[in-house]
Amino acid sequence: MVTTILTLEQTVWDIAATVADPEIPVLTIEDLGVLRAVNIDNDGAITVTVTPTYSGCPAMDAIRDDIITALAVQGHTNVRVNLVLSPAWTTDWMSAAGKAKLEEYGVAPPTGKAAAGKVSIGLSVKCPQCSSLNTRELTRFGSTSCKALYVCQDCREPFDYFKVH
């Protein structure tokens, strides 16, 4: 029974891991590190645990619905999506593949590690178009709260930067 549950948990994880982020469709919720856990109860009920990138992330309703739909398509209908805020999501949870996908998509991926406390330091953000470090922040909040809007001083292209969090 234990082997069956573990195999089912991996299968459910693999299905949920295909769900795309509605705001950045080249990333899956696994790439983002938003997908945190899958549990199967003895009665077969499935609980998928996710952590939003921000506590008020507007994409979470869509992500929940997409997880339930993806699992239902594969025959799993007794599904609950559990939203947890603690520990808080961090860009440290993003996969290397996810960061590479961001850059290919034209969004500068987060650089460095999240701070354990308040740290104020100015770092250069590499332009995803021309790789220049001659960039500047235009606004701290871009198209979504997890991104800032930057512009490259060399190629003059604006771009989103996925903030370290």
C-alpha cells in the first residue's frame, strides 16, 4: 500500500507540475517553486499544496482551477488545493530551468539569494536582450508585483525583472 501511495503521489506531482503560471506562461508552477507538496489520504483524497509568490497573488485562483482540471482530465476528481503562506515563497525555490526559461522569454531572472532580513544593496540587472549590465530600474512594480520594470541603457529595450524575494 505504501509503495502504491508513493507512486500515486509522484504521478499526481508530475501532473500538477505541468500547470503553467497564468502570468508567465513559459513557467510551470514547479519551475516557480510554487508547487510544494502532494499528499494522498488513505481514502484516496488528493491534497496539492501550493505557496503563492505573494500573499495577494491574483493568479492563485487560476492556478488552483488549473491544477484541479489537469488532475480531473487524468481521472483524479477528489482533489483539494491547499494554499499555504508559511514559509513564505522565495525566488530561491525557483528551478535553474525556470530561471533559464524566464531569460529566454525576455524577463531577467532573479539574481542572488533572498535575504534573511532587510538588506539594501544595489546590484546590476543583466538585460535579457543584449546581456548588458548597463540597466536601470524604471519602476519597482512592473506588470505584476513580483516583477520590476527595467530599461537597458545600451540597447534601449525595456524589460521585466523577476525580483529576488
